[in-house]
Amino acid sequence: MNPSFFRRIEEKTGVPMEEVFALANAIQNADFQDERQVRKIVRKVAKLANKPVTKELEEQIVASILKNGKSLDFSKIQNMM
């Protein structure tokens, strides 16, 4: 991978690539039927995106992910935010 590509992403988002890779790894290895894991990932994504997530919104996102099990529709979740 091109290091300058990652530097540009860090500059635009303000998120260190180590955190992005850690999140990607957590998502890849997550059990999306485990409510605790799902909540942890939702909170981490919100923190990295610097988006406030109300308790109600967190409940909606978690319920949507748990309902869909292994298939995760990021566009649906993005629309909720």
C-alpha cells in the first residue's frame, strides 16, 4: 500500500490509520449477533466519525444490525445517522 495515500486519508479525516485498521479488524472478526460487540462497534464508529449518537439512535442501529445478523447494510446505518 502507498503510505502517502494513508497520509492523505488521515489529513482529510483527522483519524489515524491505526484506528481505522483496528476498527476494520474488529468489524471483520465481530459476531453481529452479540449485542455487546455490536454496541461496542457502534460506539467506536461514532467516536471515530465524531458523530454524536443518542441512546435512541444507538438502540435503532443495534436493533437493525442484530435483526440482519451477518449481513450488515452500512448505507442503511449511515442514513440513520
